[in-house]
Amino acid sequence: MPPKPRLSSPAIGNILEVIRTKREELRKSDRKVCELVLADPKRVFNATVAETAEWAQVSQPTVIRFCTSIGCQGYQDFKLRLAQSLALGTPATHSVILDTDTPAGVTEKIFDYAITSLDWVRHHLDPEAIDRAVNILEKANRIEFFGFGASGIVARDAQQKFPLFGVPCGAETDAHQQIMVVSMLKRGDVVVVISNTGATLSIIETARRARDRGCQVIGLVGMEGPLVEFCDVVLLAETLENTNIYTPTISRIAALAIIDILSTAVALRRGAEHIELFTGMKRNLRYLRTTTDRF
């Protein structure tokens, strides 16, 4: 079983989302400060320790203890991290779309939610796992991407990018086709399994069969599940998925960003000759577009 993904320190990321995830772990008095911050972060940002303590109905030492319990070095460090979080936009906890929202309000909430969530993914993504995945993909004889639903869309996007590097690629989103394809793979081929839950039975079976065929398996998952046991490298894209029915699927956006990271990193290792071929391909594609230069 591959080593578990190494997460960054919680205090490094968006502090409002750190607070949200740690809320249930806090002492009862500390939780009062937590609820105050989540309810009105801008108000707390402009407050002194004394004012925050008064509004939360706790002592000033409790406010300081709350700050250290979420990974900050004190109240001033907490306010600095709070300022950084507010600069990213409204946190996901405040981005639930209501049936009374105007189109302008929906626009603001969706962008805020996506920006905040992607920042969370960035600070929790293991750079060593990315490096190992790039090493594997760079040497692959063939790459197959597998996923269902939103993860299937990510697989199709990956299939579009990787053939540009001279590597045969495929993407299957049907369970029967996945078993057929994986049964024909050979040692030296690479399988990328994509699953936000890490628990989809068909994807787990596909990964297991790929390992049996001698393939290396890269898992792109949103959380640790049974799938990671059959992966040589695990890319954990932990997102702030909101169950509200109107919320966009941030897990798909995060996975697409990671595919871009992998494909770009592999391209950079191909050298000057590949860059020249890639530039020529981009130039040829211009002829498929309608521009005034052609007439």
C-alpha cells in the first residue's frame, strides 16, 4: 500500500475553512469564538481581543487559546491569516446559494466558493506525490484514464491533453469497457483512476486488475477510501464540497486543475524538440478558426 498523502499544516490554508473543519474539536468556550468568527469574520477582523471576547461572551485568554488551537501564533497572527482569507473571497461556509439570490449574487457566491475551495486544495496537495506521478507518466508506454460521472469528464479532458506528448491515451467511462481495456494492458502502461469518493466499486476493481497486469496506478481522489489501497501514487484533492443542490461541483474543477498540472509538468520534461512540435501544432490549429487574417 502506498504511503498516505502528506497534508500541509492546517494553518497554512484558508483560516476560515480551517476553523470550519476544526469546529467540533474545540472546547465549548473556544467554540463560542469559532461561531462568532464564522458568523461575521469582517467584524472580528476589525476588533480587538477585548471586543472579540465581549461579543463571544468569553474571557480574553479564551480568545488567545482559540487562536493557538487553530494553528495561529496569537491574535495578531490570527488576524493576518483572517485578512488573507477574506482577500480570497467569501468562504464556502458563507456561499450557500439561496432561492432569493439575484443573478449578481449567484455570480459572486459561485466565484467566491470556487476560489476559496481551490486555494484549500492547493495548500493540501502533496507536492511529493505530484512529482512521483509526473515521473511515472513521463515514462509510460500508454496511459488510460478511468472515471464515472463528473470524474469521467475529467478523464476525457486528460485524454485530450496527453496524446500531445506522443503517448497513446484512452479514457473510458463505462464499467464494461473499463474491464475490457484494463484486461489488455501490459507492464509499462499506466492507469489513472479518478474518483472523488475513492470508494466507487467499479473503479476499485479496475485499479485492482491494473495492478494485477503489472501496471502502475495513479489515484486522483477527493478523499481517502478503499481505492487508495490499489494505487502506487495517491493525489488527494481534498475539496470543500457543499451539499447544497445549487452548488457547483468543485471536486471536478479541482481535478481538472490537477490534470493541467500533470500534463504541463510532463510537457516541460520533453525538451526543446517537443516544444517546437507543440508550437507547430498550435499554429496549425489557428487555421480552423475564423479570423480576419485568413481573408
